[in-house]
Amino acid sequence: MKRETIVLGAVAAVCTALLVAALVMRTGGYAGRATEAGVTPEPEGVAQPGGEGAAPAAPAAPGSPAAAPSPAATATPVETPSFTSEQNRREVTLFFQEGDSESLGPEKRKIFLTSSAADQAKQIVVELINGPLEKGLLPTLPPQTRLRGLYLDRSGTAYVDFSSELVDFHPGGTDEEIATIFSIVDSLVYNLPQIKRVHILVNGEERDTLKSHLDLRRDYAKDMSIVDMDRKSAP
């Protein structure tokens, strides 16, 4: 009986030792593999990043690269330029008849700054038709005149097409015709380097003369010799 007790105790001790050894090998082996790989073992039940059931990422700390807004988020929206703004206007110099001489006198005016030279030229001609604003200057085109069109070719010639009122209401006379022609030509060429010469049409057609004097079958270049650039604006 005593011998059987001793044998059973020894067997129990051996089983206990084997169980303990197995537990040590299991936990030690897992830790060893993680240490060798250079990473800390993840506890069971925690989802890996990007895996199914992954928890939402924690917000990045202020000042960290992840917290910085993207360029698209910080870009300033581009606004469409408004043509009512002074920033979208340019100053031009118009030439009208001086009231006390045969010269043309300059007057500053503002037009819309557009990308098209032909469009700016149209605005200049319309301002000439509207007439001067300063005292001491006289109109050079009848106010009833309409601009029918303006075309600019590759050589730098601007074809300016007026309605028949340019002729019908023109007073005539050599000096008056010179003032009309060069008021148009000098105002366009002086302000727009894209324009080298001007050809005047009436109702889409050439005329022999404006009003029996100046030839309208030819192109006209700028002539600043008849312009009084030193003229002082009237108070």
C-alpha cells in the first residue's frame, strides 16, 4: 500500500512537470518569435489596420503632417473678373477737335480691358462717337453715327465700318474731314500697337471720299503732327 502511494505520487509529479513545461514553451515561443521579428505581438482579438472590423483611426495631433490641410483645401478660389471693377479698365487717349485751333487735342478716357484688340478698338470708336467731355474740345463724328463693325487683319489694318450717318450729318470741308479721319486713326493707332493703319468703310463699302475731299479708298497711318499733346485740360 505504501509502495502504491509512492508510485502514484511520482506519476502525478511527472504529469505536473510536463504540463508546466508545455505552458512555458507555448508562451515563450510566441514571445520569442515576436522579438526576433522586431515587433510587439498583437493581442488576440484586435483587428489589423485595413482589415475587416478595423477601428477608426485616431485624429492626428495638431501640427503633425497628417493634420495639415491638402493644397486643394487651402487653395483660394479663382473669381471671374468683373468688368465693373476699376482693375479691369484701362486708360486711353482720345483725340478731338480743339475749339480754338485746327489741331486735335487729347482727352483721357477709360475703357474695359479685354483680351481682344478689336474689342478695345470698338470701345474707342464708340467713345469718339459719344464726343468729348472736356471743355474746349469739339466732336469729330456726328452723334447720330453708329459703329456697324470693326475688323483687324493680320497685317495690322483695322477696317472700321460706320453707318451712313457719318456722311449724311457731316458738315463737310477739308479741315473738318481731316479732323474726323485722324481723330479715328490717331486714337486707334496711338492706343493699340496691334493696329498700324485704318481703313474706313460706310455701310460695309468703300467710298471715294468722306464728303468730297478726303480719299476713303486708301489706308491711313497715324499722324501726330496735327495733335496738340501739350494741351492742358480745361479746369
